[in-house]
Amino acid sequence: MKSVFSLSVSMLILLLSCQSSPVAPLQSEIDSIAKHWVSDRRTGICNLALIDGSGAGLVLKGETMFPGARTKVLELLSSKGFSVIDSVIILPDTTHLEKNWGLVTLSVANMRTKPAHSSELVSQAIMGTPVRILKDHEGWVMIQTPDQYIGWTNKSAVQQMSRSEISDWRKADRLVFAASEGKIYGDCQKISVVSDLVAGAIVVKKSEDRDCTVVALPDGRTGYVSNQNWLCFDRWKDTVSLKADQLIVSGKQLMGFPYLWGGASSKGMDCSGFVKTIFFLNGYILERDASQQIHHGMVVDIASGWGKLQRGDLLFFGSKESFRVNHVGLYIGDSQLIHESGSVHINSLEKSRPDYNEELDNNLVGARRIIGYSPEQGFWPIKNHSWY
């Protein structure tokens, strides 16, 4: 009986101490501040937790990309009379990272939710993509791409750079790859291969002759490429414009390419990765996922059908009840869209057409027009993006 009584008293003391602890109600307010700074965890980090360190007092732990969020939390706690030990890490974690910029060195770098090959593939970054390096962990780095998406990739897939080194790269004579696939060779005779290529890859031009061009990859390797299918990056980004016909041409060049969950390159794409790829090839960076893309551009009224749609509009599909978007395609006119579902192909929303897709027709929930709409946060002209 004595041991049972002692246990009961201990549990009561623990319960009373938990009830009197200020941590729980304060944590709710901290979470509200964090949500204000980061409404989408795919594009921002603000994980702050208040810990009762017993004799050490209250400790604010966690990490955030936004110093202002930490400041707001500390001001909140101070206003309530609490003295707190600040142990928050501000990302990029410059205490452990000597260089927090980088360029993707592989044709495609896979981005995952956690630093492990078994973790879910959430996106991809292609060769020459500038990235912010937020932190590292046992051979992996957490990166943020120009569309603000965050994920883990192999450290070997990124050439880490200082701010001055990435600035030098922006001033270099760069080339962008305009074909869907290709190779960088170790010699002008194309006998050995240095790397494969996907659409939109960026390298630095070193020299050029009649037969081939010498280029430098982001990690310093050099190689030879054909003079075809390469464009001067600076001239391209300053002159390319968003036109429906060109978007459709870019989409049709990827016809038959396979579906890959989390894919965002011409090696394999999911639906939003396909849309993102063809917009990039036409000078624009879109947010990564369909559920993000639907929030940008001008709303197109589809209440009475597709009569008000224009070629180049984005069509979104999902649940009409919850308005949960899970698919996107590009409208190409005459009731048809091109999209990635199993492979890149064309379907129609018109029942009399042989390529009619009933599921798409029944689940069309919205449409947006990017062409002709003023750029905003969420879709950026490459020429205006400071990372390039």
C-alpha cells in the first residue's frame, strides 16, 4: 500500500506542476507567431519550442529562417515577465556552414523530405540552379531553390559557394541548354562523357570554335558540347517572353516523357513539375506544386465551361467539395490540355472527342492565366530573379 500511495502522490505533484507550468499556453502563442511568418512549410522554416529547463529556467529552442520571428517571440515572452535563454538557430546556419550558397553540379539533384535516400522525393533541381544552403547533416545539405522550395539533397550534388563566388558566376558568360536531353563530352570527338544534360541546364562558356564549345560545369569540371541547342543565358533571359504558342511547343517537345512523383526535370516529371519545366524554358519560375500554382495569376471563370479559357491558361483539378487541388495541366485550345499523368499527353474536356477524359472533366476546379499578368511572389521572370 505504501508504494501505491507514494506513486499516487508523485503523479499528483507531476500533474500540478504541469498545470502550473507556463509553457503550454505560451507555446500556443509562439506557434501563432511562427505560422504568421511561415504559412507554407514547403517554402519556409520556423520551428520554435519553449522548453522548461527546470533549474536553468525557460529555454527557447528550434530553428528559423526569419530572425524577425525569433525577435517577436522573445518580445512576447519579455512582455509577460519571463526571462528566457535564447538557443534558436537562424538559418542558414553560418556557425557550421562556411559557404551558404551553391550551384547544382549534377544534371538532376533529387530533393527529399529528410536526409536519407529512403525519404520521399519532393522535387528536383537541375544543373546550374543557384540554391541557398540552409544546413548540413552527415553528407546531406538542406537547400532552397529559386522557387523557394526546401528539401534535402546529397552534398556531392551541390558546389558550395561564398556570396562573392556566386556573384562571379552571375557575371560569367553563361549558356542555357534548350533541348530536352543531351551530354557534355570529355573531348570534341564525343568519345567520353562528362555528364548528361536536361532542359534548362546552365553552364559557363569558356571558349568556342567551329565544331564545339568548351564549357565549365559548376564544380569546375570542363567538357565539350555541340554548338547547337545552347543559348546565351543573359541574352535569352532578357529577351524571352511568355507566349501561349511557345509554351505549347515546349510542352509537346516532352510528349511521352514518363511520370515521376516529385520529378521536375525532363528526366521525369509529375504534373506540376511538367508545368514548372515548360514555364522555366520560357523564362518564368513558378512555385513547385499545383496547390501553390493555383494561387497565382488571374482567375478565369469556368462556371459555364471552358468558353472563356485561352491557350496557355493553367487548368487545375481536384476535389470540388474541399477544393483540394492535386493536378494541373496546360490548356492548348479547342477543349484540349497537355498534362503529365503517367506520361505527357493530350486529353480533351469535350465528351464527343476521342481523347476525352471523364475524370478530368468531372474534377476541374479552377483555371488561372499567367500570360499577360503582372509578375508577383510565386511566379517570377528569370531576368528579375536576384539569384540569377
